[in-house]
Amino acid sequence: MSARVQLEGLHKTFGVDGHAAPALSDVSLEVHAGELLCLLGPSGCGKSTLLNIVAGFLPPTRGRVLVDGAPVTGPGPERGVVFQEYVLFPWLTVAQNVEFGPRLQGAPAERCRAIAARYLHMVGLSEHAAKFPVQLSGGMKQRVAIARALANSPSIVLMDEPFGALDAQTREVLQEELSRIQRVEHKTIIFVTHSIREAVYLADRVVVLNRAPGRIKEIFTIKLPEARDRFAPEFTRYESEITRLVKEEVARVHE
């Protein structure tokens, strides 16, 4: 399986009140084409920092990120980002929000409408295309954000706790939606989450990071069917094993 994203010896240090605060330390990892990889670890371990470096929003202090063999020097259209906050344009309709990227890239209006219709259908929002974001629930807004990211045809999607602000029931529904979309789209996805159950439900591999400065503690390959049963014994076994490791790191934070 080919590597779509390569992280080579990533270090990141921030300056805080005149002192160096290390966030990441010597992170090396390959993310394969078509893989959904989840990043897990205690709060402050550098998960979102790592994602922002891959997105090109932050430069590493040392090391580098390669996408398809080319160094990342900033944001690029091949990398779509979905944040926890619903970053939608309130003055545009749902359809216009999804069309925004293709229009910016110069696609004809008819093509933009067709792209928006396809992805709104995929996330179950075809009937809400003419609404404005203020008229939508939180879960619906996040569906629009996912559709908008996919409409730009990125080969890589970076998701920073996209379901973290949602209630438990809506969160599970969107996990199921994302799993279904991934079975169709086969994108390369790096997904940051605090939820172990979410990671086991979605991921091909789960990367557990140490407490800050973040290092890779262990990588789990999740050998479960694409359509997963949260109550299956095999699912519970992965969840228990990963929980044990994450709890070790959380305990170290409070030492």
C-alpha cells in the first residue's frame, strides 16, 4: 500500500511566556492512500498541532511532511480540512457553501451545482439545499462542512474532532455517515478525536500519542469489517486495549 502522507521526524515547539513549550517530539509516520487513520491521546498531547502541520497551517520546528513525495510548505487544494467549529458562510445557502470551493477553482456554474447536488445527497441534505446555516442544527451544519470539504475533490481530508461538539446520538449518526461515505469515496483521512469508541468505529489504524510532548506510543491496526458493530466482542476488545493505554497517559499527566 502506497504512502500518501509521510511525517519524518516532526518536532514542534512553541514559545510561551518566554519559555520553550515542546508540543511534538520526533513523530514519524506513514499514512496510506485510502486509509482512515485516527489520532488519540490525552488533552494537550499535540494531536491538533500535528494535524495543523499536515494541513500546512503550522510549520514544524524540525522535520518535514511529504504529500505524494512533495514537501508541505503551506495549505494546498489536495488537503481538505473539517474543524470542530462549523466554519460556514452564514450569508450563503447550504448549496452555495458547498459550491464555494469549485467556484473558486473556476469550475462552470452548472458543474458547481452538480457537485453540490452530489455531495448534499451523499450527506442526506438535498432537501435543505436552499436553507441558510442559521436554520440548521449542529449536526446538519457539520454535514454541510463535510460536503463542502469533499466538493473540492481533495485526496486527503483532515478532520479535527469534527463531531466533538455534538450530542451523543447525533455523533453516532455522523460516524455512521462518515463510515458510509468513506466506503464510497476511499479518501485518505486523518481524524483527531478524544473518543476511543469513535476511533475504533471509524479507523483502519489508531495512533495513540504520549502526553506532551507528543510521541507515538503505539499504533493499532483495526482488523474489523468496514461496517462495524459497536457491541461485537472484537470491537470491545480493541476499545478496552486502547482505553488502557490512553488511561496510562492521562494518569501520567496528573502525576
